Amino acid sequence: MIKIPSEDALPSGPHRSLLTNLHDLYRRAGFPGIKSISNASTRLNDNCDIISHQGVSNILSGKSIPRWSKLESLVIVLASLDVNRPEPRKVAQEFQSLWINVVAPSTTKNDSTDPPLSIFTNQDAQASPIAATLPTPTFKARRAISTRIRRDLQLEAGGKCSVPNCGSETIELAHITPTINGGTNKFGNLICLCPNHHAWFDRGRFSEQEIRLLKARLSWNQGRYSDSEIMWLGVFSKRSGTHFVHPSTDRASLHSLEADGYIELTDSGLDDSKDSMDTWRLTAMGTRLAAVWSDSGAPPINIR
């Protein structure tokens, strides 16, 4: 059984309030072992994160401020063991409010000590005081992300954090659009970040548009897309719209954009003749990529 730290070790405040409520839930669950909690997290649905036994220990002992995905899994496991039999998801929603108060406390003053950062600067996340409050996670992606996608993401980032001038080789997979907001586990919605930059992104210090631009730069620099795919991205970057037609016989040239979740086929051509055309459309994620594509360093497309 893990005990809540003393007030000397963890003074009154949002973090202690979160931990006190968490230990109440831990008690009602019967003080399960940390390994059994970790094992139970592997059996949750695909939208839940897996939490290691060390991660469970760090959270319950107040040693770290967890990412929401880790805390959510811990709360759901404990709530499922609660003698009062509450609805685990509702309990998780209550804890999310407590967690938000820890990572982004409200203030009535104009707080200029933690201004928004530009991701394309030389600021070093490893030197930030935030690092002292964060856990030291290892590379572990959410379940349902295929081995191929994890491999491709690491290759895309060169095995390091994707933020320029960071260089950290301790990396995590970050969802650019959170799953709670409809984000998927497609390649196009994932990026490799170090724990610090991942936490900064979660806390809103980097915008989704900045991360999406960074993703676009990586895709262009790594030569991930065919000439046809680059052409269509350039077209949509320069013009509005979502639909386009493309020769059915050349469907394979759009494979990467489709696999990455940026486009989807809406109407197949009537036959396999050279004049047959498919109709495609940008997904919501593809629209976001096209919006930043012209700033990614990709060659401009001349449209008459």
C-alpha cells in the first residue's frame, strides 16, 4: 500500500487535492497492488493509455504530475474496483477537472512568467524548470498504434524529439489532435516529442498549428510523398476546397496521403480505362495539413 506524502513533502494546493481524492479512490478500491493496476490498464479499450507499475507508484506517491492519459487509466482501473461501483468514465471526468487545476491553474493576475513559446526557436526544453516537475517516461505509444506506424514515426524524426534544436532521444508519441477531440492513431496525427515538449504541448504552450507545421516540414524533408501528392497538397495550400479528381489508373501515387489519414476516396472511377477518374476529398486532418503546407519548405506550385 502506498501512503499519501506528508504536508511537508507535498504542501496544500491543487496537486495535494488531486492526490487526496485519488487516495480516497485507491482506498475504496481495496488498495490493489501496483503491478495488478498496471496489468489491468493493458486490458482497457484502445483509447486508454497503458501505465507501468512504476508510473502507478510515482503518481500515488505524489512524485510526479502525470499526463492526463496516464492518470485517466489509473482512475478508470481504480474506479472499476470501487466498492460503490461508480461509472468509471464519470469518475475520470471528475478527476480531469482536478488535474486541470494542477497543470493549468487559473489566476486573476496577468501571468507573464510563462509566456507562449514558439516551437521554431532555439529555446532548450531540457533546461526548463518544468523538467523538475515532470516524470521521466520511456518511449511508449498508446495501444492500437501499429508497429509500422511507430517505426515510421521514429524514422521521420530520426529517433529524436521532432522540435528543432532539442535533440532528446527520450521520445513519446503525441497526438496532434487529441483523441478526446476526435483525433486518430493515423500517422498524420502523431509526432515524436520529448517528455518536456510533449508536456508543453499538452499545456497549450505550443499551438496545434505549430505542431502541424512541424509535421509538414518533417514529411517534406523526409520525402514521404510522391510528386502527385505534393502537387495536390500545394494546390490545396494555395486554394480553398476539399475535393479533387485524379486518374483511377494512378491511384497508387496517392497511397501515402490516404494511409496517413489526409485524404479519402469518395467515388471510384467507372472503369479502368485511362480516362476514368476517382474523386477524393481532404479529411479534416488533411485540411489542417494543407493550411500549413506552403510554409513547410515544400516547393511552390504554380497554378494558372
